[in-house]
Amino acid sequence: MKKELKENPSYEITKKDIILEKNGNQKNKKNI
């Protein structure tokens, strides 16, 4: 399963989006 994820470019994009969402959520919480 790990090999499939490494070979799947959309997985890398999803992983980056999740990281960006986490960072964005943290920034939004600070702004509140």
C-alpha cells in the first residue's frame, strides 16, 4: 500500500493540501 501511495502523484498533492489546511486552521484560530 505504501508503494501505491508513493507512485500516486495525487496522494502527494493531497498530503500537501492536508498540511496547508492544518497550517491555515492554526492561523485562523490565532486570528479569532
